[in-house]
Amino acid sequence: MDRGKKEDLMHTVKDELVGLEASPLYAYRIENDNLPVVGEGDCDANLMFVGEAPGKNEAKSGRPFCGAAGKILDELLSSIGIDRDLVYITNIVKDRPPENRDPTTEEIELYGTFLDRQIEIIQPKVIVPLGRYAMNYIMTKFDLEDKIEPISFAHGKEYGAKVFFEDIKIVPMYHPAATIYNRSLGDTLFEDFMTLKKFI
Ligand code: URA
């Protein structure tokens, strides 16, 4: 699929998310003047990062990972010499849950269908789920449910998955926000990121 077609399909995903009145998070979005956060980056990227859900800054700007966790993600990307514009960054849940509470199963199921479409559009070679919600969703989606372990064991491991477009890798990592007050998790996350260099 050429880049233009991918961008068109991604616009359709965006338009549907903007009008997603059926979402349990829609009323909260409107009441708070928030925006849905579709994702950002190269629709033809090899590397796709999947977080949990937008926080306050993201919902105000409509951009993923643009607050404190985003600053760490930017540092991680630059530590391995990748430009943020060359990867694709999104979340499972596309609207901010009230007070950043954990997403519900219903929200993950609803917004997961949009993430599935984004994966089909981008056809990445490597998917990096950030944190346990994204890891559980992505590993279950790619029939790796029986290999799911706590993120403290799974982080930095490469799991092979076969999809209709080709063999891909799934490399779960700690969520950048989890490292804000934990220096050693932060060091681990930077080390895990180094393993992505071979995919650039
Ligand atoms: N945390 C996430 O999981 N996603 C964002 O976009 C920002 C913070």
C-alpha cells in the first residue's frame, strides 16, 4: 500500500474517532474541551509505539506523548538516534480517562478496534507496547497470550508474531511514566531501547 493510501485510511480512522459518540469517554471529552488522540508520526514507519491512554496534555493538544512521559519517550528515541517523525506513536485508548484512571475492559475493546486498523494501515515491522495494558492487548491480539508475563519479566524481550503482511516482532517495554520516580527502571528502559537499534 502506498503512503498516500495509508494517509487517507488514517484520516478515516481519525474522522470516526472524532465522531465516536458511542464511547463511554465521549461525554468527558466534550465537557472538558478535550480532543481525541489518534496518533502521530510516519504512516509507513517500521517502528510503532503503543501507550495506554492520553493524559491531560495529550487530550488538550490532541498529540500523543507530549507531557512528562513524552519528554522521556523523546529522550529514549534520541538516545538511539531516531527522529520522532520517523516512527508512529499512538495509544490503545484514544480519549483521556477521567483523572487518568486505568482504562476499563470496555474502553480497551472499543478503542482496540481502531488500534487494530492502525496496525493494518502502518504494517510495522516492530511493535513496542509501553506498559502492561498495551503489552497485554498486543500480545493477545497476536496469539501470544500464553507467553504473557508480568512486564518486569517481559520488558526488552522479542516475541515473533506472524501476521498477514509478514513476520513482525513485539518488544514490550516499561511505560515511560513508570520511570519518572524510579531511576533504575529508567536505566532499564534506556538499555531496552538500545535493542531497537538493529531495527532502524
Ligand atoms: N501516557 C500514555 O500512555 N500515552 C500518552 O499519550 C501519554 C501518557
